Amino acid sequence: MSFTYEYPRPALCVDIIVLLKTLNQTFILLIQRKHQPFQNCWALPGGFIEMNETLEQSALRELNEETGIKINSLIQFATYGNPGRDPRGRTVSVVYYTLLVKKIEVKAGDDASKAKWFSISEMPPLAFDHNKIIGDFLKTQSVKQ
């Protein structure tokens, strides 16, 4: 069965917050974007979903492709979809997260030129609306900076 839509549809994306908590500090995993928009800017790992994936499968795949991290599950945090959040067009992103207790070595791949752990108190400027996403997450999760 084929569907014909009368109205335009936004693209659906996932973004992933990966935090590492140590005794003294909390770190967040960011990727440096290889392509436009925001080429060379830092961002959360993530990307567009594939048509045959669940949202969580898409998030797990994007996390693995961009950072080399392979884990079994993520927790859904929130959804962001304000117009203008992506200069390529209307997107809606479902944000997932995981909290790690042990540092995992990361290796950039796919759309990421670099992957790196940053202290959440010393993050670089971020692409898209990722500053807002991380800020909202830190407020609701009571994460120590």
C-alpha cells in the first residue's frame, strides 16, 4: 500500500547524550561534524533514522557509527522539534541518553571527524540546539558539573 501525503513532513532524527561520571567530574561525549551544516563544530552524536529501524535502534546505530561505542540500550529523554533547529529543513529529534561509570575509548567514524570526552563544565560551543538539549537534560537529571 502506498500513501500520498497532502502535507509536508519533517525529517525524524535521533541525538544521544552519553555521560561519564567519575568521583570528581562528569564528562559528555561529543563529535566534531565532518559535513555541513555546522562542519567542524561539536555536537551530540546522532542523525537521521532509517525506515526499517525503531527509534532506539537508530540511536544505537548512530552512536556506534560516529563514536565506536556499542551498547545494548538507551533511555529516551525528550523530543525537540522547533522550526529552524536545522538549516537543512524541518527536523524532529528524539533524544536518548546513557550514563557510564567506566570510560570507553572512542573512535570517530561516519559523519564525525573526531569524537572526544569533554567536562560538562568546559564544553565547546555546539551545533544545532544541542546546548539547549544538554542544558535541559542536566537540569532534569541533577547531574553534577
